[in-house]
Amino acid sequence: MTSSETPNRTYIQHNYRIFDLHSHVNEGLMKRSLPDGGYDVADDVAYRLGIMRRANVRACGLMANHVYERPEGIVQTRQMNDFVAWYRDSHRDIFPVAIGGVEPIYGVRVAREEIRRMATELRLDGVVWHHHFHGTDIDEPRMYALIEELERHGLPAFLHFNGDSLHEQQPAELEPLARAFPGVTFVALCALHSGNSIYGIRRLAERCPNVMLDTSFVRPIGRQIEALAAALGADRLIFGTDMVPYASAIYRVQPGVLDIIESERLSEEDKRKLFWGNAERLFPALKAVPERATTRL
């Protein structure tokens, strides 16, 4: 099945506005440039809209990919950030938020310059890291310099976690950085998939009020979203699915949607915060998103 053939079904009916924070772009689309300076993303848009329709997701954020080829290093990273910004600007009705990336191994000077360009020229909405793919640690000297640059521009930081893997970063690695920059919002991605990871990220978030958690791959046992909302407050959670162009059939119903909609413990206010309100605090651009999409869902 190609991306344009994704079933356009609605599986869940509800009255919530939903923003999906966590959605990576397909690196292959960068090679499909058009004469007008844009890119051929029609199939990708159709694929994403098909997934969004299944749970009536109103809008998504677009994040830089982490596995694209970089034979010239920063050159391809700039191209990736340019592409993410273009994709958002061309489809703001459904993708109003764009988050770029940059690698610590480029060195502090180059990486800070790119963050500055993302903030001032591309007007990106944050920076995302996946240190497993960078081959570096979260708590390393270069990251302090890069987070300092984010703070200067008022941008949030997004970091991937997998506390059960020897090849991924542990939640505890974020604590020194989060404590060093209490004015920066850190969003922990994919940290709720298992008991060990949830335990680690919850303890970290209890100690660091500037750390938020996304719901991507939330463990389907134990009502984790309810438990974390009770422990930390609903303001600390944000809905995300880690939508990727090679997603499996799990996206027939996005993980976490029913956990929130059908919860008897979350208040209506809490549910609306999780689905939209908390993201709007993080991304002021969401305030301009109309109630209904003009792009057909």
C-alpha cells in the first residue's frame, strides 16, 4: 500500500481538538524538489491526513528526521531544517508547528549558528535531539552550550528516551541539564513505553518542573496517563504519537487517544489540556489554528 492509498476511515468519534506533537518527516521527500523551489509532498500529506482522520486529529507538528544521510554534515542538516520549515509554511492549516534538529558532534560554534538560524530565519518552533543517532550523551558539555542558545531564543528542547535499551539515553541523564536551565522547557519523547522507563521519567519530572512528557508509545497497561496526570498534574503531559511514514497498522487507532478520551479519572479540563491546551502554551502558533481544517480530512 502506498502512502496515497492509506484508508481514509474514522475510527473514533469525539468533540476534542487534538494536536499531535510528535510526527517525523520522511527524509526521502527532500529529494523530490519542484521547479518552484518547493517539494512534491502530495502523497505524504494524503498519508498523514488518513492517519489523522482515524482519531479526528486536527493538527500535527512536524519534526526533523534523525536517520537521513549526511555526507557533508551540517550541509544536509540545514537542508533538513529548510525542508521542515517549508513543509509547515506550505501546509500551516494542518501542520502549524515545525521542529528542527542539529547534532552536538558538529561542534558548539556550528551548532549554535544553526540554532540561531532556525530561530531567526526559519522561525522553527523548537529543536529535537535523538542522541542514539548522534552518538553522544545528553549530559555532555556541548549540550549545555546548545541549550543556552535555545534559552536565548525562547525555544523548547525535545529529547528521545528509551530507558530499557543500552543503546538509548536514560531519563536520569536529563536531570543535570534541566536543573541548569530551569527557564527552558524540556519535552521527553517516547519515555512512557515500559514500566522501567516510566518510573525513571516520572521521578525526574517530579524533581524538575520544567520537564514535560509526551504520550508516544504509552504503555497500554496500568492507566499510565491517568497516573502521571495525578502525580505531576495534567499540565505536564502533551499528546504525541511518533507518527512516521513507515508506521505499522497500530496507527489505525493512535496510541493514547482512547486512554484519554475514555478516562473516568481525567476531568474534561484535563483532557482538553492534554490534547490541545498544553501544546498551545508551548506553541503560540496554535492559537491561530481555526476550529476546522480547510484542507480536507
